[in-house]
Amino acid sequence: MRKEKTRQQNPVESGHQTSSVFNARANKAVSTTKRTELVTSVLKRIEGEHVVPSSKWRFVCTEYGIWALWALTVVIGALSVAVMIFVGGHARFALYEATHDTALSFFVEVLPYIWIVVFVVMTVLAYVNLRHTKRGYRYQVYHVVISSVVFSVVGGLVLHVFGIGSLIDTQFGKRMPNYQSMEKAEIRMWQAPKEGRLVGIFSAMDETDTLYVFTDEAGQVWKIETLELRDRDKELLSSGYQVRVLGTTTDAAQYRFYACGVFPWMFGKDVSTMDIREDRKQFVARMYEHMETRKRLLDIQRETYGNDIPMPFVEGKCGELAVMERMKF
């Protein structure tokens, strides 16, 4: 018969186990106390701020509302991009040499600053709105900004294709006196008789049937000399449509104007980018023709009369315009 050995418990081990149990109970008590204090603090804050539970629909509506605001900011940003594309397209093919000393000064004047500011503000608001959505905190800042900008730019391109940018800029200009539309800017730049530019419509021929009677944007009646105009220019001038006339004022008192080029008014729903590009092409070709004519007449003068007398030819005035100097390379 085997004798079972009974293992006697080590007093040291017994002490360690007792200590561990005591520490675990103490930690549990401290943790429970902290949780109780946290719960009490939260309950007091809820009671103090009069926080009441809200329905799920309220959070859902708030979430969709924020997304709607984000979409609205993107749409407004797209509208601003459409207007900027429209203005940029006109400015790119504008006859800026006729109105400004440099291309930079022209672009500084016609830049749509208000729409640039609107685009920047809408981008910031789009970022803020998107960050306040349910999962908006997960997105990086540059992801949010780039996505908003991309949506606005793509939307602006689509709107520009359908002519929305042109429509907004033109209608704002007509309905808001303080809004500087591209059309208003063009009128201001071209309605400058002292600088050799007119905007207006052909009225009739004068009594001698040699001068074109022209009413400008300010309502002033001019008699236009067309000695150096091509047939195309004369046809456009007498068409009855609004046109731009480039030349020089020969007699301010009698309102006589010497025309060097006639160009169509390039604003309206039917005006395309191709039309604006062609207008630019005609302008450049016409100005270089005047420069060549001027040079040819000067050469004839030197060969025939020398340099001591002024040019004896009636033609050649257009070659003296400031725009010729700006276009020389």
C-alpha cells in the first residue's frame, strides 16, 4: 500500500499569492472609483449644459445638409471657373497691342479678380464642409482641397462649353452697374477717341458720299476717312453692326477720324473661340500691312526727294500709330 505524500504549502508562496490578490482588488477598486468619478463628471456636465438626446433623423439631415453645402460650394466654384475661362479666352486673343503698352498691363486690367476671390473662398468653404461630414476627419487636408478644386475645374470646363461663363459675365454686367464684365472692359478700352479707338455703329454716308458717318458708344457722331481701309473693312464698317475702329483723330473739333482697321464686336452668344482667333489673325495681318506700306513709302521718298522734306504721300498715316511700334520685333 502506497503512502501518498502530502505537499506542504510554502509560507513565502502563500504570502505572494495573498499580496497579488490584494493588489488586484485594490487596482480594481481604484479603477472602479475613477470610472465612477468620470461617469459622475459626465452626468454633471450633461445636466449643466441641458443636453438632451436627439433622434437619428436629425444627425442624418445634418450630414446630408453638410454634403449639400459642400456640393453648393463646388458648383459656385465651377461657375467662377467658367467665367474665368471665358475672360481668359477673350483676353488671349484680344487686340491688346491697340489698347495697352504691354500684354502684362492688359492682363492686369482685365483679370476677373472677383471670380478669383470667389473661387478661393468656395474652395476653403468646401474644405470646411467636407471635414465636418461623418467621415471627413479621415481625409488628409490636401486630398480634400485637391478634390474640391478638381470638381470645380472640371465643372467649370463643362459649363464653359455650354456658354454659361459668357452668359453669367454678360448678364451680371448688364444687371449690376458696379460689376466689371469683360464686355464693359472692352468698351472702356476701345471708346477712346483721343487714343485712336472708337466703338459704335455706321449711320450713313456724308453729303459728299466719301466719308462714313459713324455714331460711337457715347452718342457722338464722327466722319470717318477710309483711304487706307481694305474692302473687307469698309464692308464691315457699313454693315450696321457694332464694330471697333482703330485709327487716329485728325480733327477733334470737326470730329473727323482717320481709320486704319475695322474689327467686329466680339461679344454675343454666337461668337466662338474660332471667331476670336480669326479676329486676332486679321488684326495682326492688317497692322503688318500698314508697317510695310509705311516702309515702302519712306523708301520711295528717300529715293525721290531725300530726307529733308516730310512724306509727300497722303497714305502712310496708319504706319505711324503707336500700335506699330508695340508690334515690332
